[in-house]
Amino acid sequence: MNLSALLPCLVVLGSLLPAIIIFKLPEKSVRIRTVLNLAGATLKLVLVGWMLWGVTQGYSYEARWVLLPGIELVLRADPLALFFVTLSACLWLLTTIYAIGYLENEPHRSRFFGFFSLCVTAAIGVAMAGNLLTFLIFYELLTLTTYPLVVHRGTEAARKAGQTYLIYTLGGGSLMLLGTVWLYTLTGNLEFTEGGFLSGLGAEHHTSLVIIFILLMIGLGVKAALVPLHGWLPKAMVAPAPVSALLHAVAVVKAGAFGIVRVVYEVFGIEFAQQLKLLLPLAIWASITIVWGSLLAVFQEDLKKRLAYSTVSQVSYIALGTALFGPVGTIGGLVHLVHQGVMKITLFFSAGNYAETLGVYKIRDMNGAGRRMPLTSISFSIAALGMMGAPLTAGAVTKYWLKNGAIAAQMDWVVWVLWISTALNAIYFLPILWRLWLLPAPAQWPSKVTAKNPWPVTPWQLLLPPALTAFAVVAFGILAMYDVGPIAWAQFITDREYFNTEP
């Protein structure tokens, strides 16, 4: 196996091998478990950086294994794959640091970190899948590896949430399997191809292709939490904070959104999807989800549930950008894959800090927490302002490109959807910021203060990750003015999808 085939395998193995070893470790092997987690995450990041550089220089990275005649398992590090892989690798390292501090005194840590690493392995496989079959295999592995994380606490609420999660995601996966098999019987091909591979089929197959598209979109829409397929996501908030961060910013919902991008651009092809009139219904579905998710968030008193419904809304920006016919909207949707990830993970890291340090889970209990936990609250505030689209933040960049993409695609009504979403973002985030910074703190926080710990301090492992991701929220907003960072890579991908340009 040459280096171009070896690197994609090593990126997957970078989290798979530590997972296998961690499962065998006793609970007391804290140092070994920590070293394995951090070494695997760091190695993955280095390898991804290597491939990023290589792709810009014209190198290709691909590994293939024949499963059956005409059916292959393919791992490919193309520009779109590396966009998602880079996000996953960076945020996995930060989430690992956070989880080490968060679970310091928890039981079953070897089980948790084993499945945690397997989850990231599946997410990386989803990102680097070179055909729809490989994508589907890792997509279902992602379901199976995240389920133990959702039910990690072992409570009745956790078990019910896990059951709901399996019903939704396995149901969606079944529809994806049906669509994939049907597509293969029509074409004999499942390879992701820039510009798609279906436009050559005759008009007699167009009805079948529309049905296949619907099946695939529903299957992907479950994990992407498109309304009304979102019911599992708020219930999964019973999971520990690192799991919530993983679900919302790195793995599950991103896998669904990423799959929508893959199917539209590299199975159907954006021009053929427009010809079949598939893009407008997808844009309407995404827009309904954006508004409905935001409305539901307004009425949530539990902080993590408000953030969960915010995810339902915000992830649909990716699907919306995908459905806007034209390169400008595509750039907006793609860049939001990264921007939403860093903003949302900051919010969930911060929510976990409030819960661990002050025992605060409800928004009504957050009065004065900004002065009590300034670094966490500054991070939370930056991410919340980013979600609202405040200037010089990543969220502002996303909304700028999506607005211009909607106008370029002659879908001006989408601009109103974005304005309504922004207003609702402000309605459910500004009261939290008001409580954090402007209301007096209570005489007693909900946490159990003891004589040994009269002034609970947030461990540095819980402070560093949200501080870094909050910095990224601002950095991505400022760097966008210079066409570098995620924007530059999104433009690179879009040029290839629309104009077939090579580096």
C-alpha cells in the first residue's frame, strides 16, 4: 500500500486503535487512558494537516477494498471530505480535553472513552467515504457507537432517550439503505463524483430518481434533525455535556448535514437536481426547520434543551445553502458546517461548566453567573452573539453568504427566513446574556457547597476548550474578510463542484 492509500487508513486508525486498547484498561489507569486519548487525537490532526497540504498541491489520497464484484469500500480524502475531517479532528481534540476534566470522578470512564473514540472513527469514515455504500456503513456505525454515549448515565431517562434515538436513526438508516440499493440497481454505480453521476440516465428513470432522492433525504434528515424528524435530539440532552457537544458539533447532526451535501452535489449533481426540481422543496423544508426550531427554542427553560432546539434550526442552514442553486449559496452552506460547529460546541462546553461548577441547568438560575464564571460566560456570550449573526463573528459570515446566495438564486423569500431566524435567535439568547451579566447573583447557587469546597472552581480542562473555540468564532469572522480559513476552503470546493477546476 503506497502513501496516498495509507494516509486515509491511518486517519481512521488514529481513533480506532486507542478505542480498542481503552476498552481493556481498568478504571484506575487514568494516565494511560489520557495519553492514548490525546495521542490519538493529536496524531489524527497531524495527518489531516498533511493531507490538507497535499490536496492543495494536487495530490490525491484514496484507499479501496473490493467487498464483492463491483462493490467496493472506499476511503478518499477529497477537498469536501477534508473540510469535515478537519472540523472533526480539531474539535475531537478539544472535546477529549474537556471530557477528561468533566469525567474525572465519574465511573465507567474506560467504557465512555472507548465508545467516544469509536464515535469519532465512524464520523471520520462518514467524511472520507468515497461512495454511497461506504458512507452508509459508517453512517450506521455512527448510530451504534453513539448510543452507548447517550445512555452512559444509566438512568431511566437516559435509557428512554437512547431508545428514541435508535428508533429514529435506525429507521432513517433503513430508508437510506433502500434508496442506496435502488440507486445501484439503476446505475451500477455509487461512486461520489464531482458534478454527480446521474444526469446521463434517460427521462424514463426520473420518477424513480425523485423517489430515491426523497428516501435519501429522509434518511439523512433524521440525523440532521430536520423537522419533523428532530424528536430524538432534545431527548438526547440527558447525556453528559461532552456527548452533547459531540452530537451537535462534530458527529451525528453534522453527518446528516454532510450527507445532504454529498448526495446533492456528488450523487445527483447540483444542475441535475435543479433540473428534477428537487432543490426548491429541500430549501422549503430547511427553511421550515430553521423557523420552527428557533420558535421551539424560545420556550425552553432548560439550557441544554434550548441549545438543542437551536441546533435543529442552525444545522438546517447547511441544507438551505445546499439547496440554493449557485456558488454563492453553496459557499454559505459549506462554511456553516464549520462555523456552526465551533459556535455550538462553545455553547455546550459552557453549559457543562455551569452545571459542573454551580449546579445550574435552568436558565432562571443563571443570574449573575457571568461575574462568578467570567471566562466561561465570555465564551458563551461570544458564541451566542455569533449565532445571532453579530458583526465580526462566524455567524455573520454565514448569513452574509446565504443572503447573497438567495438573491443570486432569485429566491428572495429566503432572505426573510434568515431575518426571522436572526430575530428569534436574539429572543432566545439575549435573555440568557441579560441574566448572566446584568442581574444580581443569588445568595446560594444550586450546587452543594461543602466545607471542603466552599468556592467550587472550574478545572482548566473545562475552561480551555470553550475559550479556544470562542476565539475561533471571532477569528473566522475576521479572517473571512481576507478570504482565508474556512471561507477559502469552501470557495475551493465550490469551484470544483460548479466549474470543475483543479488545484
